[in-house]
Amino acid sequence: MNPMNILVIGKFYTEGFALHIAETLALMGHAVRRFEPGFRSGRLGGKLGHRIDQVRGVLYTNSDGIPAIRARRMRALWEEAESGPLDAVIVCHDFLWPDEVAELKRRTGAQIAMWFPDALVNFGRGYFMNAPYDGLFFKDPYIKYVLGDVLQSPVHFLPECFNPAQHWLPEESIVQDPQYQCDISTAGNQHSWRVACYKHLTDYNVKLWGNPAPLWMNAGAVTKMHQGRGVYNHDKVKAFRGASIVINNLHYGEMWGLNVRAFEAAGAGAFQMVDWRPGFDQLFNDGKELISFSSIADLKRKVDYWLPRKDERREIAEAGMRRAHAEHTYALRLQLLLDTLGGRETGFPMPKVEYGVANVA
């Protein structure tokens, strides 16, 4: 494919979805421009800064629904869109109102895609459902199954992935740092579902990395598991590799697919245990590239089985790493997205999932 002029609309904070996309597109040889919509969070550090950012974000969101304010804020996007030729625009969440997508197409003549990185429980107002996108890409095949024949915009399945430039280190660069060594670990926000799961794992040496639990939450013993900070990029690789097991308890909003952590942990070379989902086997080989679990009892039984089996864990982790590097990188996903916009592909193949009486593959 010839180099393209691509505008990426999204949040470009450390490890942000849009940041990985923009950096990868540039490495692929494309000319990339960036536009960050809405409130720019993450500018303040520490717990107090995190809370202040939350309040500022709420105030911004509440005022953004006022048409006059929204129109004034969108002027910067129109200026960026018209600052040079564009072949494609990738919107990295449901940021744009339907009439704004139409206006962006009018001003640029570019194809516009939205790649939505969250579960369907985070659809919010679902602006995309009535917007004239040239392609909608979702990480969960269930979303394509449900929306595919309803929306006028083409709907495609595109799983999440990982960035090898940030989430992998050569073996000789990984030093066993005591701050990361533990039985079990994961990285991510301490939301209600994750805390509820980890309350069952108090008998193990657990280290959790990410934003703390909300002030209103009684995290109980999970509070002691939290390490007081997040880990990003190469530090995340070290944290994953320092744990005997990375337990990736998927949010209940993940219906048939996997979250980004599944691909990051695999790409980093970690031994991972993850909730089973119907589309799981299309992405990884259960039992050979990672291990699934179906309940808390099943999880604890498998943790006890795998903890003493270091060599076998290493074999599975290395197999998962090979699969992730061969099939689940941002470069591969973005090439598929662009090829789909160009009419050469139709997104990632749907898994064979039995739902009711229908085979939806």
C-alpha cells in the first residue's frame, strides 16, 4: 500500500489507544496528523491530580452538550482537517456527533473509520449508530453480530492487539526485579468487578498496578494488593514477567471477545490466565498459549496447579508470545482496517459461535 495521509482523532496520553495507533501508522510509513478532542485529562500527577482530573472531566462533559459551546470547540478540528490533504481519518472512540462526521467528510473528502476500543456497556449515547462512517470497527464480535444488519455504516470485527515497540523486551533485558516478583499480578483500573474478583485471591502474593479504587469503594484486602501506581510500556512488561501468573479477569461487558490486556500480556511473554469467552479459540489456543478459567473455583484450582510448574508455564507463555507477535500487533490490525476501508478486506473473520439456534460465523 502506498503511504497515506491519515488523521488520528483520540486521546494521546501514555499508552493511550490513539497514541499506539498514531505511532504505529508512522512506523508503517504513513504521514500522520493528530487531533485530541474534548477534555485533556492526565495532565496532573498523583492521587489528588487524578481526582481533580475526574472533576474537570465531568464539568467539561456536562458543558459539551450545549450546541454553541460544542460548535466553538469543534473549530479546532475543522482547522486541523483543512490544514493538508487527507486520505483517511481514524476516530479512536465515539467522539463525534453524526453531523460532525458528515461535516468532516465534506471538508476532507477522506474515508472515515471509527475503531471503538471499549466494551458495549460503554456505548453511552451511541453517536456512531446514526453517523455516516465508512467503517465501524469493534473489538467484540458480539457487537458486529448484534449491530451488523441494523446500522447503515459497514460494521466489522477488529480485535484489540498490542504494540511490540512498547510491550515487549528481549529476554536479556528483563531483570528479575523484586518490586515486581509475586504469585499473581495484573495492570488496570481497580473497578468494582476487578476488586470483586481479587477479593477471592487473598491467600496468594498479589500485586495490582494501576489507578486506585474509587473513594466510595470498600476494597477490603484488595487495598493491600495495590502497589500505589500504574505500570506502563516496558515497566508493564517487567511487571507481567515478574509475576508467576497474570490473571486477566475480563469485564462482564466483554461478551465474546478479549480485552487489550490479553494481547499485551501474551506479547510480553507472560503466563496468562483469562476468563473464557466464546470467541477465545480464534485468537489463542487455550491450554497451549494461555489458560482460560470459567469460575472462581476453577480459577483457584488452576492457580494452585500452575504455580509450582515453572517450566511448563514458560513453554505456554512463549507460545502465546509467538502467536501475539505473529498475528496480534497494531501494524497487522491497522493494515486490515485500511484494507477494509479500501474494499480489499472485510475486517477480521468472525468466530464460530453458537448463539441460540444460529451459527453466526
